[in-house]
Amino acid sequence: MQRRKIQVFGQVQGVGFRYFTERLAQKYNIVGTVQNVEQYVEIFAQGEDNDLEQFTQAVIEGASPASKVTDYKIEQLETDPSLKRFRTI
């Protein structure tokens, strides 16, 4: 089990990025949050190693068809056992 903070930069606001990210989280059994922050999208994601890796790759490739990711940052975090679902903030 791993938890990550993922910051995604580029054309990621106003293009359905958070909606598609939430759908990807459901597909890969990821819990956490996604939200717009200033000029980027911030994701806190937790899940089994393989699922989290696949989710992360799908997100940085562009979660929504209209998005264009130009950069991203990933930070490993301590797992949070209180997380039970994925939600958009």
C-alpha cells in the first residue's frame, strides 16, 4: 500500500480533468482526493502498489481527453488508514 501527492500542471482545469481522475480512481481502487489549486490540479491518492502506479500513469498521460499535461510532481507520503473513498474537493 502506498500514498502519493501528485501535482499535475498544464491544461488541466476546465477540461473535466477532476471528473476523469475520479473515474480512474474508481477503476484502480484508489482512495483520496482531487482538487484544483491555483494553476494546477492536486491529487492525494492511496492504493495497492500496482493499482497506484497504473492510476498515476493514466493521470500524467492526461486524465481527460481535452487535457494537456505539461509537467507533474510526485511525492511519496505516509499511508492514511482513515481514507475510505475518492472524492473531488
